Amino acid sequence: MKLCKSRIISNHHIKNSYYELSISSDYIPRFAKPGQFVHIKCSDNNTPLLRRPFSIHSVSKEKNTFKILYEVLGKGTGFLSKKKAGDFLDIIGPLGNGFDFQTTDDRRQTTVLVAGGMGTAPLLFLAEKLVHNSQFTVHRKPLVLIGAKTKNLILCKDEFKKLGCDVKIATEDGSLGFKGKVTDLLKEVLSTVNCQLSTVYACGPYPMLKEVSKIAKKHRINCQVSLEEIIACGVGACLGCAVSTKGGFKLVCKDGPVFNSDEIIWR
Amino acid sequence: MEIDLSVKIGKLILKNPVLVASGTFGYGKEYKDLIGINKLGAFVTKTITLKPREGNLPPRIVETPSGILNSIGLENCGLEVFIKEKLPFLKTLKTAFVVSIAGYTKEEFSKLAKQLEDEGVKAFELNISCPNIEYRKGKLNFSQDAKSTYAVVKEVKKSTKLTVITKLSPNVTDISEIAKSAEEAGSDAMSLINTILGMAVDIDTKKPLLGNITGGLSGPAVKPVALRVVWEVYNSVKIPIIGMGGIMDANDAIEFIISGASAIGIGTANFINPKASLEILSGIKKYMVKNEIKDIKKLTGSLKCQKKSL
């Protein structure tokens, strides 16, 4: 991890309240793993006080850049959305433990990525790595399930497709793809594939992750979830971002944000 | 201009007056890649207890205007693991470190101090003021009562000759009375202030935002309160004060020193800017040069005012 001032390459409004920020850094792209996050000082003063954590969305080692995908929800992300190309951001990263995807098990048949809303953010970076790795192994291209309330809120469909992933969409109002929740789509998918040797990687709202965890348990498949909490220090010092696990409290910022789903005591 | 930044806290000579506050800097290792810890005046560890503590139910942190509420609940690995796994790194530091300790009885405090003295620790901060744990069933924390403050400090001073710093709570009617009893019991210095008890509510769910319902407020929001407490205590006791509470920059730090602090602690600011303490140190130096203050000790308590009767 490093604390650095990094230059913004671009800060695009994508749609609705979603933005994509591209940042120049000669450190983070080299060391970042999918699932890790960066801790950004969004405002230039003490309002809001704390930094904001963002998953690393995509990385280019060739261009020394990385991206974050974010939604404007409050003051912090509001300030961030006003930043312009050429501005500098105060960033600590990469932080936390990422997804464990370096399996040597060549028998693994299916990798399923389940994204709810903003949960697509870390999963694109994971897909980049998975696709890259599959050039050397027999892994199939990942299957990506993206869910949102409605068509306009579906994120990164084309980016995943460009990587060669199989993409399936679920919208709650049925405006695109499967009608229903992404967890219902997951149930359907797992009932049709030989899922015994697959791994599910999920990121999204808490109730969704809880449900994904339940489904994975029922099918007895490995499932990793990326959790969110209010994070103060980001480096494991303040012990503020604790989550209950079977092994006692663990920290989202240091032990996570990615956890094995069966480790979590869901509330 | 040559400036003297050194300060004396009990038997400790600190090379400068800037400390990082307990609970905001872990056991040092967490921040070693982000800041030169050895440049600090001293480093105060996260509080340890005799037995490991799991800590309080999450959520443990809520952001409030200009502050944060926390209810960590003294999660820590306990004395044994601390000695085995945390202390070796602290001993490699080229700056002073202070171990923050807490117990449920005065005997636990002195037991912790004695064992840590045997392990080569040179100074303690007595955390008798954590707002997030029940020290004794249904009772106030030790620092909310002059007699129990006296009892704990006295017991620890009986068991060790090392430097003892007592950290007090602002959640009291008359802080001077408590500070005086800590001084009488032999405390070498005072850390002021621990967090201010507060709470926050989610109006949609009607649930408290903290798992433990209430928590301790820190950050810029508490600075005026902390400053007032430092000034009050400075006028009541002779032992040095380590001032803390919402210090974000050198200006804040200097306000504390002028109001009576011999040294200052940086807490919440570390989360926002891990280099805050060192930036504050260089700001203090600049201020001293600009104002031709050769010795930081001359700045302590230099507040110009008509002394009101406190």
C-alpha cells in the first residue's frame, strides 16, 4: 500500500448517478488484485470527514492507469463527481484482500460472477484477470449475471461481453433479460449447469449477498462475496469495520472486503 | 534558528510534542508503510486488556457532521499475544512508545503495568475513560468518579516506578476535581480528552446507527470542548497535559499548546491523512520560527487572558 497524489485522466458521467473515474498511477496498477480497494479523500476540507473506499474496477498495466466505478450517493461522491481531468486525488491503496481466483484446480468448470447494481465495480477487474488466465488453462470463460431494478441501471454489460464473458441480465421490472432478481437468475442458471465444481463471486447489496450465499450453500459450491462497511482508517488500525464471522469479528478493510460466504454470520 | 521541541512527560523525554493517540494507530505496524513513525514524539498503542476482548457489535462507526462516532469496545488481543506479537515491533522503533492499558479492577491495571514493565515497556497510559465498555456492572467508568480515579492511579503507581499517564473522560461534571485526584495519586501526566459520549439514529428503521447504541464522538466537532477541558485542567494541576480531541492541523495543535498542553495527540486525523501528525509537527516548527519561540515549553499555557475564576 502507498499514500499518493494521483492525477485524474478522466471523470465521466455514465448514466443516472453513475460515474467512471480513470486515474494515472505507476503503483496501483502494478500491485492491485481484483477485489481490493482504494481509499480516496473526496473533499478538500473536513466535510465529509472520512475517506471513501472504492473497489478497483479495471486496470491497465500498459498505460499505468486504473478505473473506479461509482455512484453519487452523498457528499463524498458528490465532491468526487465534480473533479476534472488533471486534478489530483489523495489515494491510499491498494488495500484489503482480493478474490481468491488462482485455483490450480483444472477441473473447475464454471465461474459465475453475480453483480447487483454497483456490485459490478470489482467484478469487471476480476473478469479481466479470469479471462487473461484462461488463456493458459482449460477454464471456461466466466458467466456473468448482472442485476438491477431496471434496464437503465444495468452496468458494464458491453465491457464484460468485450472480454468474451457470457453475460446474462436480470431486471426486476423485466425491461431487459430475465424478469426478476439476479439471485433468481442465479438459481435458474445453477439448476441447468453442472455446478459442482464451479465458483461464485458476488458483489452487491447486503440482502443480495446473503441470498447468493444461501443458494451457493444449497448447491455446495464455493462462494466468495465482497462486503461493504463504513471504513475509517482502511488499514486495520481502528477496528471500525468489523463483521461477524464464524471465527469472530473480522475487518472488512484488512481481512476482506472479500470473504468466503460460509464464513460470514449473516444478520 | 535553533528550536527546542523536546518535552518531558514523567520520566520520558520526547524529541517533539506530537503523539499519535491510542486506538487510532493500531500497534504501529498498520501504518509503517505510510508514515515515518520514528519521527513522532511518541506513539500510543491501542488499549490492551489482560484477556483478549472481542469488541462491540457492528456497526461500530458512524460519520457525523465534522466527526465520527465509534463504539469499538476495546477489541484487542490481550496481554499475552500483545507481548508475543506486537511488542517486538514496538521495541524496534526509534521513538518512545506508550502502552495503553485497561482493566476491570484497579488490580488488573497494576497487574498489566507490572508485567509490561518486566517486558521493557517504559510508559503507560491508563485508559480509565473508554465510553464504550462497562468497566464495572452498572457503574460509571473509573474516570467519572474522583475516588475511583485516585484508587486506580494509586494502585498502578504502587506497582511501577515508570511513567504513568492517565486518560480522562470529558463526560463529567467537574473535570478539575478528577484531574486533581489523579495528580494526588501520583499520575505523571494527563491525556485529555477521551471521546464524548453520543449517538445517532436511522429515522427509517428507527434503530440506532451503532450496534452498541451509544459511542464516543471524535474529530473536529469535539475540538472546542477538548480545548476548554485542557485549559480548565491546566489551571488546576501541575503535571503535564497531553492535549487531544479533533486536532486536524498545526493551527489546532498550537491552540492546545497555548491553552496548556505540553504535548498533543493526533487521533481521528490519522484516518483521513495518515501523515497528519508529521505535517502538524512541521507546522509547529514553522510557527515557532516565525514567532521566534526557541523552546516549545515556553508556548505551553501562554494564553493571554484575564484569568477567570474556575
